[in-house]
Amino acid sequence: MRNVIEARDVTKAFEEGSQRVEVLRGVSLDVRAGEVVALEGPSGSGKTTLLSIMGCILTPSSGHVEVDGAVVDGDPDRLRHVRRRSIGFVFQQYNLFPALTALENVEYALSVKGVRRGARSQAIDVLEQVGLGDRLHFLPRDLSGGQKQRVAIARALAGSPPAILADEPTANLDTTAGRQVLRMFRDLARQEGKGLLIVTHDPSVREVADRVVGIRDGQLVKGAES
Amino acid sequence: MDRSAERRFGPFAVGDYREILGRRFKIIGTTTGAASFTTAPIVFMDYGNAQELSDVIRNKASYVLVKVAPGADPQAVAAAIRRVAPYNDVYTRDEWARRSRSYWIVSTGLGMNMGVTVFLGILVGIVVVAQTLYTSAVEHVKEFGTVKAIGGSNWDIYRILGEQALIAAVVGFAVGGLMSWAIRPLMARLYLNVLVSPSFALAVFAGTVLMCLGAAMLSFRRVAGIDPALVFRT
């Protein structure tokens, strides 16, 4: 399987006043097509920073990142282009647009990705794919947590990016809804060949993950990969 | 006598008598729409009577009104009069109307007063709209961060803010227009006519749109600096 995301020797440091804080120290991680990778680590270990770099939201201080074959440099327009074309995000807080219906949320994501023609039918397709065909015109406030997260997954799938990055996607869900979402992630990887990177504290993610990677103090933990 | 004179003379009717500059006159008709900018009302009377009332115009003719024959070209008639009376001002009706408006707007300071009022209105409008849009932008900063995170550009967000500014412009114009329409009867009672021509309404609408878009610039600056990484902060 080809790599949809590759990170090699990535470091990231932030300046905090006169101090330089190194958040990531020489991290290398690949996510392959059709694979679910769970990234585990305590708060402050650098997992969200790594997710941001692999998702082209942040640029590394040093190292090499490639997404779907495209080398990512520090050019903000290029980063945005890669995000738009190759990556779908799922957030812990769903981050849906509250004034838009489920359908409009997905349609808007498609419009941001430059899809104009057929956007509505594509949006309906992905919402049906996540089992929300009967909730197309519901506002986020009228949906349960699990349904909101499924809309967020549908939005991430809009435009069919090869990689999906999820930040604590089950943190705000009850056990049943969490398991449904995780099963959906697994099916996306298996059936559609998406590469999924899930940052999580939730041990149930291990059940669907092909690999579990640990991170501590900005470094991948040796022996933690399974 | 114009109906607006009731403010000065009290209610009157045709056949009543009123004293003007020490002489008693019988009211033989009434007019409307000839309200004066000053406290002195406008009264139409025989020119001889008018000359007797005022030393300024006694034995003088200040204006001669020419009524052109049907089908005659007023410009050509005015040009012909200019040729035979070269030391007099000769104007067509439209030219005279323009000069009168210009006199009241420019020479009397009324225009300056109105201009300052309009300027202050625009200034307050810009501040209110800018503040409203800015507050809205700050409240939705996470949503704008999400737009950027999923690949949206600053222009995608500017478009959202621009649409909000346009909504503010349309709603504001509609409310303002309706209010102007609604107060027409009240203003008419004060002998002030609210005239809103289609071209004037269009110009005001265009100005309102520009004002609101200008006010959105403050929000544009705010959202341009949004870091998409904030979507991961809870």
C-alpha cells in the first residue's frame, strides 16, 4: 500500500518568550492507504502538533512531509491547496457550522474544495454513506452527538480526499455512538482505501486500528507501536 | 395665500381678511406646496400691490415671467431674449429651478447643515455596522478557523463577511426606506415634502452597500490573521 502521508524526522519548536520549546523531536510516521493509525499520548506529548503538521495546518521547523505524493513546504497557499485536495478533518468538537443544515455543511465544504457542479448530489451521497440520509435538512443543534460527528465525517469525506485526520473523534460521544463512529472509520479505510490517522485517548480506538503509535515528550515511543 | 401660512396667520379660508405689512388683504385663493424656508409665509398677490408693500421693489421690476407659445423651444426663446436684453439674466424654467436650489443649498448654508448631518449619519452607520460585524466575526472565529482548516482561503471568509455586510445594507436600507415612507404624512403636516426619486433611492442604496462593505474591512483584517490550528484547541 502506498503512503498517503509521510513524515520524516519532523521537529517543531515554538518560541515562548525568550525560551525555545521543542514540541516534536525527530518524529517519523507514515499513514498508508487503507490503514487506520491510532496516535496515543498524554496531554502535551505533541500528538496534536504532529496531527497539525501531517494535516498541513502547521509547518515543521525541520524535516520532510509528503501528502499524497506532494512535498509540503512552508508556502501557505500550497499548504491550503494540499489540505483542500488531499485531507479531510474530523474534530473533537465537531466544528460544524451551526447555521447550516447537515447537507449545507457538506455542500459548503465541497464549495471550499472548488466543487460546484453536482455538489448537492455528492453531499447527499456522502451523508447517505454515513447513514444520515434522513437527516439532510437538520441543523446541528437538532442532531445527537453521534449524528453530528457523522456529519463531520461526511464533511471530511467530501471531495474524496485520500487521507482523513481525526482529533479525539470519540471524546464527546457515549460508548455506543463512539463505537459506531470508529466502525465507520474502519470501513472507510477498508472499503475506500482511505488512510486514517486518529489522535485519541480512547482505548476502544485500538479495536479498529491497524497500528497504534505512542508519543511521549515529542518523540514516538519505541516499542509502543503495535 | 399658501396653506403653510397657517403657522403664522392661523387657520384661514377664502374670503377671510389678513393684514400684511400694515395693509388689509382679502384672501381670494389658497395654494399648497409653496412653503417658505423662513418664518415669513409665501403670499401670491398682484404685482402692483406687492410693489406698494415693499420699498425694495417699488417702481421696479425684478423678474419678468415669459410664457412660451405651445411648441416653442424654451432654449431658443431664452437665447433670443438674451440677444435683445444682453444686460439681464435670462433663464429657462429648468435653469432657474437649478439656480434656486443651488442658492438654498450652497449660499444659505442649508446644504452644509444637511451635509454635516448626512456625514455624521454615515459615520455613525459605519461605526455601528463595523462594530456589529466585528463582534460577529470574533464570536465565530472558530468557524472561520474551520473554514481555513478544511482548505478555505481568506477570500472564502471575506465572502461570508461580505454577504453579512450586504444583508446589513439591504435590511438597513429597507428599514430606513420604510421609515422615510412612514413619516411622510407627519412631515407633510410640517409642510415638508419627503421626495425620494428612484435615482435618489438607487444612489442611497449604492452608498449604503459601499458603507457596509467598508465597515466590513475591520472584520476582514481580524479574520485574515486567524490561525487554522485553533480548531484543535478546545
